[in-house]
Amino acid sequence: MNRGQKKLKIGIPRTLFSSYHLTYWRQMITLSGMEAILSEESSKETAERGGRRLPHEFCIPIKVFIGHILNLLDKGVDQILLPRMITKGKANFFCPKLIGLPEIVRFTTCLGTERMFSPEIVCDGLGLRVIKLPDLDPAMSRRMKTAARQANEDCKGVLTKCRTQRLTLPEATGLFKIDRSGERLNIGLLGYAYSIYDPFISKKILEKLYKLGCAVTTWEMLEPGLIERNLAGLKRPLFWNFGRMLLGAGLSFIDDSGIDGLIYATAFGCGPDSVATKILSIEAGLRQKPLLLVNLDVHQEDGHLRTRLEAFTDMLAALKEERVV
Amino acid sequence: MKITFPHMGPVLIYKKLFERLGHEVIMPPRPSQRTIELGAKYSPEFICFPFKIILGSYLEALELGAEVIVTTGFIGACRAVYYGDLSERILRQLGYKVKVIVFDSPAEDFQGFLRNCREIGNRRPLPEVIGNLNLAIRLIYASDYFQKQITHLRPYELISGTFSRKWTEIQSLLASCVSLKHLKKVIKEARQIIAAVPIDISREILKVGLVGEIYLVMEGCSNNEIEEKLAKFGVEVVRKQYISNWFNHFLFPPRKLLRAADTYLKYTVGGHEKENIGYILEFKKRGFDGIIHLLPFGCMPELVTQTIIPALATDLDLPILSLSLDEQTGWVSNMIRLEAFVELLWTRHDLLKENCNGKVICRR
């Protein structure tokens, strides 16, 4: 690209896939000489704008996602990042709605394919790999390949940081900072990154738990080997890449005596979760581990959530005291 | 072994196959209001509707004494993959000592497939097993053939309900079949039964294509007999999803059909969404008046189709009605939507026929 030429602006919707791999995408786009523009944080308006374009029974994350796309279009970006999520092998299926994401966007927002920046990617739940770049001139695609390599390193660095310093994804990338003072309980928090770290969808469940004096453990703090070992015990492992990470982490939390209780936060209408939560709740019931299932939806009021979290943590604290006595 | 299976497609023929292999068969009762309620009670809240019906019918069959459940599975992104495993977990938790045999595609897990076959084969000699399988498959093809015939002729019947009665007759005829030679005779008899029904072929009817999630499209009890209901309005319902068709597509993927859908959806999402788009395109080519698209509430692959449907309807100039079904069995609202849809189709039909551009005509 010439110096005088204007930089191509690529919009990154700050939800769904980028909740997991924001570092990767931002690095890849900026290092290859384009400008990365992030959508604004999701809010009630984002969800409403998106929801109007979609059939009503879609899950909340997709509605929010369409809202983010509309927000990016308002910002006047040249292209929007919409990776084509491909399945290779047995255990890395994306949710069907994610696989069909470019089509959903194309038919609900009338965005032409020429304005989509769609590399083909595969993901095993942790890192992701670009297997085909969109058609670009050779110099650009060379630059993009080196950028992708660098971005991959950075992305791995973030996950290692999560594991070694026991941080959640947004904390490790510096998007989110909280002082953790009291740690009277250790809670295993499960949920997709785009639900539990999204300020609108999650209703700040993480902050609420910290305020209640809980330490939180999530899947990104566990060794991948441990997750796989737990999944290997299942007769039929889960095939969804993000979902299986959660189920594997959940199963290891159930066995872990250091974890006082589990909270699974799922978005209303989430398909993969309907299977995963049932398996997890049966297992938790068999092994007598407290598990709270929270269904998140577009309602603004968070009083119910606070009450349920308070009740759950109080119960866990009482249980812990009882055990000590 | 006391065997049961999901209520899907020609169940009497599955019964026949297992009986000939020397098993005792507990027929899953035809899904009813009670089945759906039972299933919904013990299923995860957000799982798709077919799982709830199937779990309900398992529970009813277990009450009748079934010990083994035989079902199919595959590897993919759709939740149908976990039906077998999830229902086994739930039933075990409820205290049933049940075994679920899941037949995966032999291409994906050949060892497991062979193991399952050996178990179901009941130590019978291989030629006998293959002979029985052959007969069952032929019966399924015959049964689907007659079902197609009946749905084709039903809107012309003079006495409403005759074909539905004859259909049960034909089903039991087919189920009584013992050999390939006998099958030929049975087919002849069934043809005569159909030919004997009084019909009025001069009647003017509409043609509507039925697409969507395979269980809801195939099982009359899950879609409240939508084919019969529409036949009463003078609408012929054509669907492509039959067990025999599923076999065919499994053995020979319908490349042409899938390629036609490429302009709308290039990659497969996990269910039958590409086939459905292909069917819609094909129905348009064959001059159908409209399409009805059925999906279970929250179905992941079909929701992707549903986002594409508005564009398809505009591009093809074809009315498409999407109905999302779940365990709420109040059917009145859907009935009203169907009536309105059929009324719209008639108006379009008349406008096109009389070629009066834009002039509003009332049919009755």
C-alpha cells in the first residue's frame, strides 16, 4: 500500500468471535497496514436495533451482533470483519448460527459480500488458524500472512497470561480492571466469552460476583490438557468448539474441591448450552456440587440476578462454614 | 431384548424388521398431548421440539416395558447429534435401566457401526439379516410411494377422511408382508385400494411445498396433521422429506440441488438448510403456488434458513410462510395463519389466471 493512499478501514464487531480473539484480529489487521475500528460496547440500543432485523427467536448474542454491525456501518468503515468459520476434523464445529453468520448479516442488513472481509478460519476452542485469506494482491497477502503469525503469538500470550496469573480474558487484555479484595468463596463461572464478558448481555455478572467477595475461576485459567481429560470420560464428547471447553472446564470444577460452587450463565435460546447444561447439571447432581443456572436475556433489570447471586453465595458460605465445624 | 425406537416415519416396518430378527418390540405409542407434556417435563428447556417428543415417546415405551432404544446419530453441528446420548442420561437419571444403541454413519465410525449391527443382528446368520434388511428397505420405499400418492390425491377426495382411513389400511397391509414375492401382491392390492376411493379430479386445487426440519415435516403428529388440514382447504401439500429420500441422499448426495442453493447459502450449516433452499427453488420451477416452512422453536440450522427466506420470497416472487412450533399445542393461532395464507394464495392464483393487472378480485 502506498503511503499517500488512505488506509483501508476494517470494522471489528466487539462481540461473538472477537470476544475470544480480539487481540488476534486487531493485531492482524493493524500489522498488515489497515486500520482496525472497533464497534462501541453493546448497550440496550444495540440489542434492540439488531433484534428488529432478525426473526424473533434468535439468541441474544446474535441480536447484539447485528446491532454491532449496524453500529460499524454508522461509523463509515470500508469493510467489516466476518470470518467464514469452517469445520475441519471432528471436534471443532462452530454453532450453526456462527457458521451461517455471513449469510445472516448479508440477508438482514443487505450488506454486500464486497464489503465483508472474510478469511476462512478454523478454531479448536482455544487458538484460531486462518486457512484461506480473501483474494488480495500478492504483496498484501504476504504481509497478512506474517501479520497472522505475529497475531497468533500474541493471542497465545494472552491465554498463557490468563493461566499463569489467573485472569479472565478481558482482564488479561486490559479491557476490564477490578480490585479483588475479599475472597471468601471460589466460584467456577461458566459461559461463553461473548455472554459473560459483554457488559449488556451479562449484566456485569463478573463485577457482581467480585463485589460479593468471590474469587472467580473460568475455563481460560485451566490447562487445556485438563479440559480434554475430563471430556475424554464422556461417551460422546461435545463437538462444538467453544461449548466443549465450557463442559470440560465444568466437569473439572465439579471434581475440584477448591471450587465451592458453579455458575453457568447462558443466553436465552442458546442451542449448544441446552445440551451442555443438562449434562453438567446431571453430573453436578450425582456428585453433590452446587450449580446455579442463570438465563440471561435482553431485560434491563438486574435485581433478580443480584438476588439470585446473593442467595447462592450465602448458601455456599453457610455450607463452607458447616464443613469447617 | 425388548426394543423400542423413536416414532418417526413408517414405524410398523421398523417393528417388522426387529421382530424378524427375533426381538420383542414395544411399539412407541403415537405421540399425543401426553407424550409432549412428558417429554417437555424432563427435557432441557431450550432444546428443540423434536427432542421433547422423542423423549416423551421413549418414556411411554419404557412404561410399557422397553429395555433397549435403537436410534440414529451422526457427527455435526446440529443438536440432533446428541439426542441418543442426552436421552440416555436423562432416562438413567430418572431411574430407568435403559440401553441406547446409536447408529452413527458407517463412514464416520465403522467399528461402532459393525458392533451395533452385531448386537441388533441377534446372532442370526448374515444372509438372513441382509434378507430382512432388504425387505424392510423395500417396504419403506413402497410405503413412502403410497404416502406420496395419497397426499397427492387427498385434496380431490369426495368424502373427507377416506384417504386417511385407507392409509392406515395400507400401512397394516405392508406390515403384514412376509417376503419379496408377497410384497408384489401387497403393492397391487394397495394400488386397488387407492383406485377405489371416489375422487373428483376436476376440482381446482393449489399446490404448496412443505419444507423445514425433517422430523416436523415428516411426523403428522408433531405438526398437527398439517397435510390433512390443508387438503381440506383444497391444497395439495408436496414434501420431499421421506425416509426413502433420506436414504437416497445419504448414499448419493444431491449435488445439483445443493449447487442450486449456493447463491443463497454456500456452506452447509449442520442440518438440512441447504437442501431446503434447494427444494424451495425446485418447487418454484415446478410452478407451485406457495411454500410452508416448518421449524422447531430455536432450531439452529433452520433459523439461518429463516433469515434467508424473505430474500428468497422476493427474488422468486413466491409466498413463503414460516411456522415455528413448540410444545405449546394450542393450534388455533397457526390455523388462522394457515387460512390467511391459503386465502392469499387463492387471490394470487386468480389474479394470475385472469391476468387482470392489479385489479382486486374477491374469490367468493
